[in-house]
Amino acid sequence: MHIEEKQLKDFILDSGLVSKADFIVAEKKAKEEDEDAGKILVSMGKLGEDDLRKIKAYVLGIPFVDLKEQKINFDVLSLVPEPIARNHNIVAFKKTNDALEVAMLDTGDLTAIDFVKKKVGLKVLPRLTDSESMKNVLLQYQKSLKAEFGDIIQKEATTLKTISEEDGENASESDLKKLAEDLPVVRIVDTLLKHAIIQNASDVHIEPLEGQVVVRYRIDGLLHDAMVLPKNVAPSIIARIKVLSNLKLDEKRLPQDGRFKIDLNGEKISFRVSTLPIYFGEKIVMRLLRENASGFTLEALGFHGEGLERLHRATKLTTGMILTTGPTGSGKTTTLYTMLDILNTPNVNISTIEDPVEYQMNRINQTQVRPEIGFTFGNGLRTLVRQDPDIIMVGEIRDNETASLAINAALTGHLVLSTLHTNSAAGAVPRLIDMKVEPFLLVSTIDIIIAQRLVRKLTDKKEKYFLTRAEIENLRKEVDIDRVLDFLITEKVINKKTTWDKIPFYRPRDTKGEDGYSGRFGIHEVLKMSPSIKELIVQGKTNKDIEEQAKKEGMLTMIEDGIFKAVQGYTTIEEILRVVSE
């Protein structure tokens, strides 16, 4: 379904959406880049993607459908599997006895059309749609899955073989294994894991209470109730997860740790499992790790301005140390892996020692510690140094031994990347001194310290508002907003003469039961180890003194970076204050 360039030109110019002068520029660029003029106009910002689709649909005589407000019947929607729908932007929306109408963003994707045709055995009628319609329909998969999930639980829970609480304490391993392999429990656990992955959960909590079992998902940093199950399903579900994780089925008095991996539509997800005996049974928490996650950039993680420049300069170093700090789940490892991705070239040897290996990366030698057999960060790092590495990543500096070895590795010609649990970038210094690292060694090795938190990102359903004078004064008590204003002007986010009462902020619009957030990104502070800061460390000054000096040298603190990003419309002031004050 190819469109002649002349046809496209005539229709675009007739539509009045683009001026003749702009089209001539795009045409010239299209010839140079061997691309079609429509795509060039979109990349130049002269024409919207959806406008181009509508023009192409008109030229080709393909009907254009608007599905923004339409609720699709789940039986029709599920004719196209969700992974195919997402990867190829193709959704089924109407079915007759002999034909299926599908909405697409690109009707030239013949592979997707052919796949659907073979799967449903009907005539497939492609229709063009816009990206908002596609988003609305793809969201319906998740909502429908939740309903399907509930139905499966209700249906399967009634057919489960169960063991009473008293018998459960004395049940043999073979009895528990039979329970775990019972078909209904396999279905329940599979559906529960699938739902967690599609919901983009980072953790799954299974918590037995007195009369029921609560399943909760951590999504975008916050826990949400996902399902309440009958109490009698708890032993079966716990046994099933223990079987998957290779844990002892009859050990219920001691905590256990394990892991397992599943492949969902080509994406490998690793589950890190922790069991804990509690008053009403055993609680299970599973951390989801997407192993083939890659393709991040420092910009996409939320770095910008001087902080971004400092990090790019740090990736050019051949010796020294780069530290990321923050609480558990603040994205420290993702930041380090993004930097490793930049550093990962054929002429360097990169080795890591981690607990656990969270992402798998090509051409990087990744090692997992096993404390139960004596393979710790300390002796693993000793071995790594003998493996002729150029760059070493230590998953976490937890104790004096690891700190001392990491510092020595940085002194002996290696670039070391690691993480530390502190609340701020300046707080990393007293933490390392507390681990018996000499201040003069710190200043000789550390180049950059990053502190970070993750905040929830606003969806497109947001509304603009302006702060009142009282709200501006209240915000001033929490953060130096005049300093933030200077950074906003420097990075050309706002004009020089703009004042706070003229700067728009954003909040979620009424979203019919949804909270208005989706996904997370980082707020950061990037501390460069300058000569004056080195001097303060050697003099034994406090982390407050170090932070004040870093601010004088152009460091945005985390809360300031958060307000900066709230002005850009990425998140809300409330979300920044919630995360930074935690």
C-alpha cells in the first residue's frame, strides 16, 4: 500500500496543515536522507503523527477509526494476544461472522496482519487509528486481565486440595509437593505472576492473615492491594512458590531465600524470593527483576544540565571511583548499569560482583556473591582484581573490608563503580569514614557521588495550575526556590523575567479511579569531588559543610531537582515532598 510522493504532497498542501515553504524544505531533506517527506515533516514538528496517518488513510481509501472513548468486548480484544498488540500496535475491535476489523497505526505492517489472519481464521480488515486510541485500547488489556485474574482465582480456589493448619505443621515434603503440583494452584500462581508483570510491579507480597490471604503489588514505589484470597489457599500457594524457587518445602520455622526465572512473551523476568515465618503462617515477598532491561540513557533517567555533564566527564575516567547512594529501591543499580552501558566498549574488560545480578549485559563478566559458601563481596573483589579488569562494579559497599578493597582497586589503576546506603551525596563521606576508610584515601579516589530517589511520573491526563502567594511562601520554607529559579533560567526552561506566580505546575486531572501517575524517574544530586571539597573532608568537616560547598559549586540538591522537574510537568510538588521527606 505505497503512496506516491506527488499524491501525498497534493493532499498535505490541500489540507492546509503545512505551508508550501515548509513542504519544500522537507522535500529537499527527504531526498538527502532517502526518506518520505511526510516523516520528515513529523520529525520537524510541522505535522502531527496522527494528522499524517489521517492523510494517508484518506489517500489509500482506508477507513479511519476513533477508539478513544470506546470500550471493546474482551472476547474480541483477546483475539489478538497482548504482546502482538503492543509490539505491532494492532488491536481487534469489531468481529462479524466472517471478518475481523483491526485498528492499526501502520496498515503497511503486513506481518502483523498475516499473523492475526492465521490465528483467527477470518478475513482481516485493517483500519487506521491514532496513538491516543491505541493507548486507550491497550490499557483495556490490563483492566480485562484483572477481571480474568479474579475469575480464575474464584474458580480455582474452590477446587484446591487443602491441608488444615494443624496438619500443615506436620505435613511431609511429598504431601506438600503434591499440593504444589495441583493444577488449580499452578494456574493461580501463574496468573498472579503474569498480572504482576503486566502491571509493572517491582514486588509481590503474599501475606497470610487470620482469616484470609492478602496479595499486594508494589507499583511505582507504592503498595496496592491486588487480591484477597481465602485462607485455605495459603499453604498451596506458598508450597508452589517454594517449588519454583527450589526451597525446602517442610521448613516453615526459618526464613529462606531463593529465586526463579520465567519467560513471558520473550521477556525474561527473574523473581527473587524471600520467605519469613509470621504469626499466621509464612509471608512471601518476591522482587521482580527484568533481566534484559537495557537501552537506558542518563537523560532518560532524569539527569540534566551540569549534573549530566559531570557524569559524562566521569565516564571518560580510567581510574577512580563513582558512587551512587540512596535507600533500597531508589534506582542506584539502574544508574550504574546505564553508565556501564556507556563504558562497555570492546577495548575494556568490565567485571561486576553483585547480590543479586539484576540485569544481564553482553560482554560484561557478572558474578553473584554466595555468602552461604563463603563467597562474599570481599573475597570476590580480591579475585576480580586478579582478573585484569579495567572497570569494576561492586554491587554494594556493606562493610569495612569491601570499602577498603574498593578504595585500593581505585588507587591501583581501576575505575570502580559502587553503591552505598546514605540519604544524601555528602552523607557518603562520613559513612565511608565510619567504615574506617582514611579521609586522604577518599579524596584520592572518589570523583563523583550521586544521590537519588525515584518519583512517580504524571501521565498525559494532567492539568495546569498556578501557585498562590501563600503556597509560594510555604514552598519557600521547604526549598530554596530562588536557587531553583536560577537553574531554570540557566537551562532555558523559562524566560529571564518569569516569576514564580507566572510558572505553571501540574497535577493529575480527574482520572476515573486511576491515580494519574504511571512509571517513575529519578531526582538526583551529583557531587563533584572538587579541590575545595577535598580540603573540607581532610579537615574533618561535617556533611552539611560539604553540601553547602557543593551547592556553591553548582550542585542541585535532590529536592531542588524535584521542583525543577515539577516545573517541567513531569511530576507534582506533592510527590517530590512525599519522596524527599520519607
